[in-house]
Amino acid sequence: MPISRRDLLRLAVAGGGVAFAVGDGTCEPGARQPRTAGTATFDRALAIPPVAKSSVDADGRRVFDLTAHAGTREFVPGQRTSTWGINGDYLGPTLRARRGEWVRINLHNELGETTSLHWHGMHLPAAADGGPHQPVDPGQTWSPGWEVKQPATTLWYHPHPHGRTEKHVYRGLAGLFVIDDDVESALTLPRRYGVDDLPVIIQDKRFDGAGQFDEAEHGPTGLLGDTLLVNGTLNPYRQVVTEKVRLRLLNASTARIYNLGFADGRRFQLIGTDGGLLATPFATDRIQLSPAERAEVVVSFRPGERVVLRSYPSELHTVGIMSRLAGGDDTFDVLELRAARTLAPSADVPARLADVPRPDGADATTIRSFRLSERQINGKKMKLDRIDEVVRRDSTEIWEVTNQHAQPHSFHVHDVQFRVLSIGGGAPPPELTGWKDTVYLPPETPVRIIMRFADYADPNVPYMYHCHLLLHEDAGMMGQFVVVEPGQEPGKPGHHHDG
Ligand code: C2O
Ligand code: CU
Ligand code: CU
């Protein structure tokens, strides 16, 4: 069904005048609406990102060496696509460290332009955060270090250069950062990486006629592809050799929101979200992930069966055709899991996972409110030299975040893992009861989050909060906060080169 002129007018009003090519064939809804579930050929073995090599230095710190560089990859048979990658042609290795360890990362930039590398979901000093205030120029090496001080979970890393994040991520700069701890290690969960514990990094791409990534076509929420890659593999399948498999799902797409489930409707156990394990596993048949959100799930298999992970139409809670324009009606095959004839036994998922007490908000000393509209937060576009919020170290705060716009948006806060106190005044659903660093914002629905800003203060170097639809972030839907010592005044942010 073509978009009518009336729809476009309504969209222009609702979307705040987002520009839209009319009469350009590529903007026909058919062309931008992949509904390809059921058609994948699953003819390529799923790539598993290698675990990054590390060494321990004289100070006992675990050291990783990363190099960002350009390359090529044959995603589509017979076509070499120009890509970016870290220690490889596309994506980067899986970093792994244990709670209590000190890490140091040497990031060397061999790209032809300035980038940065942000440790998404990591609790760390602002100067190590890798946001827009820690640019790494071509030929330079940046070496942040910090102590890992948070529970076992699946974090990730990606560039964050001011105004260029969407392109840098789309070209291939991203990877997982897995944190281990004693709580998780003591549980009977699948944890053999690449065997019964599989990374699943989901990204959508659009290939142009020459087999190159098409970066040109943008809808109101950004770049939407018609082709999925999982860990950089097109049409992937994966052999399963155990009765249960843990999938570490990461939406590393720039704009697309996935609503994941299995083609046969089977249920799976959600065991963890962005920042750690849930208190108890939650059995469900769907998990929706907006860009940057993660979920750890455990799936059970019978010998010999083939099971397809799919992305179903998503629940964006937008009005009119906005969902369609944001890719909400699209469907995809993600990955086929092929169980072997005999499967090694797996233990049951424990009934209790981690200690995640329900927050009640009583300890919060400050409430702030954030309104997202157009491509702004609280009526302002991001400015590198403006501090928007000043937070006191070791304080607990409630942030009420509202999407006052007809478009889908999300909210991500650096440095912390938060808990969702309420959505539209009601209790959060089970999948939002654990640690989160990114949350989808249905329009006109206040989302209250609560978090503690522990350990680190730096009046001069801000952390970011922003919509994680990267087009929006790049366009200025982002703000900056500093954490200061009690009584300390905020400083003046500038560019800080550490190494
Ligand atoms: Cu995933 Cu500010 O980033
Ligand atoms: Cu982040
Ligand atoms: Cu947004």
C-alpha cells in the first residue's frame, strides 16, 4: 500500500518536519519493508567472534590491544564489501574480564578519520568512557584503564565520535565485552563460549548494486537495512550439540528494533538483561530489543531438530504509519539452530539467579525530568561544551524520561546500570525488572529509572545520555552530565586526550 499524501502530511506534522523524498522510487514502502521471515537459505556457518587475547602487565592489569582499521569482507558470495573492523575486517573480538580485575585497553586507530571507542554499559571513570570527549585521531593510540566493578553480564563496545557514530557502527566497529563474576560462575548455566554459549550480534544492512553497504537511505529513525547479518554472517546456521544453549543477544543495529522469538513459537528462558542476571528466569516467547539492548536467553533443544530464530513485527506503540516507517512491520529470519542427533545433557536453569532487590525509590535524593522531542532533549541539542546536569557522587537519583514525539526513541545513560521503577505509572514488565542501561521509550509514556552514581567523580569530563537510535544521537538528541564530589562545582568540558 503506497503512502498517501495525507499520511505524509500527518507524518510531517507528527515527525516535526522530518524530510522525506516523495516520488523517489526507493522510498516506496514496498522497497523499505522487508518481510522476509521464512525465506532465508541458512547456508553459512555462523561466525563466532574470537575471544580477544590479553596479557597481564607488571601492575596486574589485563591488557588488550585493539586496532581499528578498514578491510573487506565477502558477505554476499562473489562480492567484496568494504568494511571497518577491530583486529579483523568486520566487528571486533569479544573482550572478557572478571569483576575485580583491572583492565587496560590500547586502542590504535588506523582508520583514515578520528573515531573513539565507548564501553557501553560499563561503570568507569568518565575519562575512560570513550565518548565524544575521548577522540582518537588517525595514527594515535588511546589507552584507558579501570577496575571492573560490576556484575557478570554482556556489555559491548562501539565508536562514539561526535556526529559520526551511526556511520562508524554501521561500517562494522562493534564487539562484545563479557564480564564474569563468582555469582554467575556458581550457577548451572551454559558457559562454554562458542559451544553452548553463543554470541548473537544482530545488524541490518542494505547492500547497493556493487555489493557495498548503502549508507544513503534514511527514514525518520535512521538507516534501515533489508538484510540481516549475525556476527557478520549472512544467512547463518549453527550446529547445536547440547540440550540447552545460551544466546547472548545484542542489537548492534543503528536504528532497527527487533522482536525476537522462535518460528515454532517455543518458549525460552530470559536470564539476563543489559547489566546482569535477573533475579529469576522469566519464561517467554518474545524479547524485544531496541538498538544497544542485550538479552541473555537459554533455549532447549530436542535431538535432530532445526529451530529458526526470527524477528517478528515489533511493538513500538506509535500511532498511524510511524511503526511501518520505523521498520516495525518487518520480519526477518535471524539464525537457524540445528540440533545434532545426540545432544550432551545440560543442567536445568536455576530457579534463582542473582540478588536483584526491587528498588522502591525511597533512597533517591534528586528527581530530574527529560523530555525527548524532535531531535532534542529538554529542548536542547547536544553541545560538547555545555554541561546539562550535575550529579553528586554516591547519590541515588530518579530520572523521569518521556518521549514527547511521535517517533520511536530510546534512552541510554553512560556509567551506570539503572533499574526501571515504572512505565506510564505502572510496574515494569518482567523483562525490565533487571539491570538496564538502555530502554525503549513508547511515545507519551513517562519511564522512571533509578540509579546510583557511585565511585567516580570528574567535574571536567562529562558522561552522555542519549537516544540510542544513532541517527538521532548524531543529530543532537543527547546531553551531558558530570559527576562531582559533594560541594564541587562543575568544570568546563573540552577535549581530553589521554594517550
Ligand atoms: Cu552505546 Cu553513548 O552509547
Ligand atoms: Cu553507552
Ligand atoms: Cu531517537
